[in-house]
Amino acid sequence: MTDRLDVVEVALRDLGAHLAVPEPPDVTDAVLARLDEPPARPRFGQSRLVKVAAVVLAVLVALGALITVSPPVRAAVLNLLRFAGIELRTDSAPPASLPPSPAPLPNERVVDLPTARQLSRFPVAVAEALGPPERVLLIDGTPPRMVSLLYRGGTVRLDQFDGTLDLALYKKLVGGEGFDWVQRPGGEPAIWVDRPHEVVYVDRDGHEHVESARLSGRTLIWQAGNVTMRLEGDLSVGEALEIAGSVR
């Protein structure tokens, strides 16, 4: 039950990041004035509105219960989940093995860290637990849509991009249940993928680039502010969470 509530919470957070909400007006004086007025009997239209609202609320509660207790409905909903600009699908079988070397992403080029921070529209963080990055890659044009930092001879990779993009930058086909909800330092939710999986990168023109998951396929995904972090390497979930706690 708690895992399903976490899914709803993350989905609502993702929706809230895309809603433009105006500043609320100051209604203090109006509320105080109404408190001094005698109570009025509800009109027919108001009574009907209350009944409609009650019916809508009952339907939502019933739907939530159905998702929680019905395996077929729950599976249909959880086959597709969007978290922090990454779309996860669990309706495909995971690949049997990983490729010997990763396919390059669109317009991938090597720069130094100061250049990456200068050209990027989002703040580029480093994993202090891993030391200085050995290579820094800009992905998909200028300004880059993604910045990748490579560590430990390229066996550990930290991808960073703006997680508020309207179109999911990554689509991950993980197979079966595919992933677990974990908590990173500070209590924020993260997603842990502990198996080989297919990765689809969506470029700035909307074209999809299919490639097998890089490195070991183990991946930790979380969001820091508006920036999505994707840590991949031959790591345990404990090691990945420790590294994530040092990213700043």
C-alpha cells in the first residue's frame, strides 16, 4: 500500500511541476466579514453542487482502492510511469546481456567541467564521493540537453538534465516489475533499477535512439531541484545511495 501511495505522490509532484498557478488573492478581510454574517440556508444549486462533489470524491476513492487491490488494474497503471523526466515502461522483457561498449548519444563531445557549467542552462553537480570526473560529455547540441560525467575509467556514469522537460528525455524499458522505490539521504524518493534494461534516448527533434543499457545496467534515478540525476555503474544500491548523497 505504501509503495502505491509513493507512486501517486511522485506522479502528482511531476504534474505540479508543469502547472502554472497564479498567486492567490488576499481574502482575509472578506473572510472575516463573512464570519460576522448569519448563516444562510443553501440554495438548490449549491446543494446539488455538494452532492456532485461527493459523488466525484467517492469515484476517486473507489478508483484508488481498485488500483490498490486489483492486480490487472494495478499492472496496467504501473506499466508506464514518468518520474523526473524519465519514462519507465515495464511491459517488455529485459535483455539477456549487455553490449561490450555503449552506443554514443547524439552530438556527444568531450569538454572540461568549467566549460560544461558555462554552456549548460542547468547547474552541473559532481559526485564528491567519486572525486573529480575523468571525462565530461556534452550531449545533443549547445546548450546541451544533457551533461554526463564519467568516473572509474568510464565504468561509472552520472547523467544530468532538466527533469521538467515536457517530453521525457529518457525512456527505459526494464521488463517485469523492473524497479524499486528507495529513499536517498534526506528522505527524497529515488528509483533503483538493478538489472539490464533497454534505454531509449529522445533527442531535441523528438527522434528516439534505441540502445542497450550502458555498463552493468544498474541505475539510480532521482531529482535534485529541477535537475534529474541518473547514476549508472557496477554498484550496489547502498553504494549508489552513498554516491547520490555526495552529489552537489
